[in-house]
Amino acid sequence: MKRNVLRITTGLLLVCLLAISGAAVANAKVAFVNINRVMEQSPQAEASLRALEEEFSPRDSELVAERDALRRMQERLQRDSEVMGADQRAQLEREFRNRSREFTRAQDMFQEDLNVRRNDELARLQRLVQSVILDIARADNVDLVVTERTVLFASDRIDMTGKVLEELRRQHQRPRR
């Protein structure tokens, strides 16, 4: 008998807890943010891309020019190697090898520097986006914010992506100190 009373009491307690947590969930305010869209459409992302392009464009142009010069040098070696003297051909081949090595090194350094800067910009933007999302969630008394990585469907009613983008645009237009 004590066992049955214990089971009934435990069952009733479990039902009460589920009812209470169900009511809490029903009152919870949930919001959705499409992080990919924010990262693609925010003015800060566009500004970061422009800044990277401006910063790395001169080095990229130099690499393109060197690649073209190496291609011309290789064509000259193939075309004129039979009419060149042995010393002249050996010197041109040596110069081609040395410049090719330097070009490969410069290209690798360029790619590494670009990746480091791109990752820095991405991390900075991610921190800003997260901060804006948290500020909006607190201001709107949101209990839970989810992203597309964890959601199969989100209605437009709970999507706050537009608010996040608006705030990022507003912050981007604000004068910098």
C-alpha cells in the first residue's frame, strides 16, 4: 500500500512539474536570427570586404605582374633556348628558377596574411553581431534566441534578423570616435 501511495504521489508530482514547465514554456518569448544573412548583408561586412580589398589589392597586383613576367620568361626559354648560348641559357634558367621560388614564397605569404586578416575581420564582426543580438534580446525581453544552425523552421513572427540588420546599419552610420 505504501508503495502505491508513493507511486501515485510521485506521478502527481511529475504531472505538476510538467504542467508548470509547460506553462513556463508557453509564456517564453523565442526569437530567431539568420546569422548567415546578417553576416552577408550587414554594412560592417561590406566595409570589411572593401577594407581587405584595398589593403591587399596592391600586393595582389604585384603578384599578377610577376606571374605574367615569369610566364613570358618561360616562353622565351622555350622559344629561344636553341639559339642561345649555353651560358646565356643556363643563366636565364637559373634566374627563372630563383624568381619562381621567390614568387611561390611571396604568393604563400600573401595568402597567409590575407587569411589572418580575413579571420580577424570575421571574428570582430561575429563579436559585434552577437553583442547586437544580445542587446536586442534583452530590450525585447526575449527568453531564447536560436539561429538557423539549430532550427528546421522559424516563422517570420519570431524572426528578429531584420532588427539586427537595422541596428548594425544604425551603428555603422554613427560617427566613429
